[in-house]
Amino acid sequence: MDIIPKLMKRIYACARECGMNNDLLHILVFRETGKTSIKQLSCTEAMKVVGALEGPPRSGTQRSGTEAEKIPERKGMITQKQYNMIVRLSYVLGWNGNIKRINGFVKKYTGIESVKWLTKYQAGNVIEGLKKLEERSEAAQK
């Protein structure tokens, strides 16, 4: 069964709210469902995409600063280990795990809006970039 127009509108509206362009939206759709077209999605797959766009429901509890966010396991995408390394390096650089700062760095060097949307290869490049930034800041302190 193909996607209903109401769900398609909701996907595009959520993507607009997140500031995603059409290419990023289709990357997200492919990552979540393995399909290249939003029109090909079933209702269940469309709801999965909407869930990914809207994010997990917020609870009243806050995480501690040292606990890294869980990244879903997706083929070809950033791994939990890579994400943890990026967060760890952000603490070393004095960013204290600030996700906005991390995403700013990611966007500047890869063009991708969020660290969660990186491929394994891109995440590796981001980690190497953060390591070089750390080396430069250590050299400047000496």
C-alpha cells in the first residue's frame, strides 16, 4: 500500500521544521527505509520516517553530561562508537558535548546538518578533523 497524501505532507512539514532540504530528507528516508522515493513508502514506513524527524519523545528526566546519546544501528551510517568518540573529543576541546557546536563543526566540514546523519566514512573524517583541532590547540598552549 502506497503512502497517503496526508502522511506525505506531514513528512515534508517535519523536514521543513528541522531545516532539512530535499536531498537531506531523501537521505533520511533511505537510511530509515531503504527506499529512494517518498511516494514508494508504506504507511508504516512513513510513520517511521516521521518518528525519525520528530525525534524521541521528551521525558522529564535529563541525562548526565557524560552520558552520550544512543545512536540507532544503521547500515553504512555513523556507529555508536564513532559518535561517542566525537562527543569525547568535544569535551577535550572544551565544547563540553554541546551538540550545537558539534553539529556546527560537522556542517562546516561535511555539509551535513547533524552528526546523526553522517555515514561511517564522513564520521571518520570528522573524528580526524577533531583530532587535528585538538593537536593545534595543544601546540598553541605550549
